[in-house]
Amino acid sequence: MLKADQMDNRTNDPQRKFIYCSGAVTELLQFGPSRLLSEHKVLFLIIPGNPGVVGFYETFMQMLHSLSGHPVWAVSHAGHCAPPDSMDMVEDASAAERDDVFGLNGQIEQKLDFVRKHVPRETGLVLVGHSIGCYIILEMMKRDPELKVLKAVLLFPTIERMAQTPQGKVMTPVLCQMRYLAYLPVFLLSLLPDSLRALLARLALSGVSSLDGCIVPACVELLSGDCAANAIYMGGQEMKKVVERDNKTIKKHLDKLIFYYGATDHWCPVSYFHDIKQDFPHADVILCEKGFRHAFVLDAGRQVAKMVVDWIR
């Protein structure tokens, strides 16, 4: 049962704001209160995959908030959003380059910076990661043992051997050796008007029969300015740096972790599910039986949100 204050906080209207976090523009999507007070004991915080556009997760978040009654926030990856006219992509270009804020390590530090500045220490966190967001969550828990993590739900987790996966073998040359060639079409797409980018997104996703309504606007945002280029840059680092599974951190926090693996996930093959089950036989590791794709937000955000709330309960 939900408490009265939780019932009052539920709303279907998301709030969006842009802030600087670790010196880079960051988009925040919020369901429920936009500022946490002492009575807010739990926050669901979404750590996205790559691309880290929070708009992709709107329906998923809406259902999480509706079912749980708790605030649900998502924080974009640094530079994976089109800044408003009043903001630049970074506050200080030299500092952003020095700290590699758009790289994988920079993205981890950006999430920790956000939590430290915007989430009270007494607020319990339910961290929900998707894809590379799962790797980021494990790193957050490793780097800041003081984080008050109640549960961490890792959806379609890319936490090991990314370059060796079927999709990784295809994408590693594109993201690493041919990254600068990939920037050209991304730049040309960013010059198109929003309506044409939306049309191209619908065409590209025409094979998804029940495409979620939040996806096309998020695609339009992704193809604006430098967002997609920053996503490509981050992806290249993922292929190089996500190699060995962090068994030490997993073992330390095993009682807080829930893993959900896809049955046909080319970024995280079923063999990885069997491997982690063998290494951690008592872990909460689940194999999808519903046929959800790695990019579940395309058409199954509501269904996955219901599962997440059931697991937490």
C-alpha cells in the first residue's frame, strides 16, 4: 500500500530541466517532486544505456512512478542532450577535455557528482541501470561506499567482454577505428529540420510494431548538435574498457543486486547469463522469458517497469 504523501506525489506529467554536472550539460527527467525533502525516503534513479537520452525512458519511468508512488528521476549522460539556447555543451572546454567528461570514466563521475549534489544522503536509492548504465552503477557503488543503495536493478547488463559479443564484434571497428567517418553522417543529420529527422526516425524504426510514442522525439534530440557524436565517442571507450566482470564489487553488494538478462541479446549473450549464474549461484539473476529486446524502451517500457516494481516489493 502507498502512503498518502506518495499518492499525492504521483503525476503523469514529467518535469525536464537542464543543469551542469561535472561541467557538462545534463538533462534531468523527473516524475514526482523535482526536489527531494526529508519525507522522501526512496528515489528511483535511472542510469541510461548509450545513447543516454533520458527521453527514451519516459514511458518506463511514468509506469515506475505510477506503480511505486516514489519519485523517479533519470539523469542523462554528459553531452547526450541538446542544450537550451542559454547553455553551452560544457562550462569550461579545457576542463572538460582534461577530465574527459564525455568518456566512460567521465560519465561515471558525472553520475556520482549528480547524486552528491542533488540527492540527500538520508534518501535511499533504487538504482535502475540499462545496458552500460549497469556498468556505471557497479562503478558508482565501488567508488562511493557511502551511497545509500537499497537495490540496484541491472537490465540487460553490459558489464563484461563487450567487444567479444556478436554486436560488439560488428560495432567495435565502427566505434573505434572508423569513429571519425561516423561523425560525418551524424553531422549532416543534425542540420536537418526536426520534422525531417522525425520522419527518418520513424522510417528507421518502422519494423517495431508497437513503437512507444516517446521514442521519436528522443531520436530527434539525439540527432541534434553533438549528442550522437558524444554517444559514439563513449561507445568506443566501452568496447575498450568493459572487459572483465567486476566480481569483487558484485560479491560485496550481492544482496542488493538484481540482474535481468535477455534471451536473444546480441550485446549480452545468454552464455554470459550462465557464466554469472555459475560464479554466483545464490545471486538474483533472471533470464527473460518474455522476448524483450535489449532496447526494451522501444516497445516494452511499461511491462519492464511492472516487473521492476514487483522485484523491489
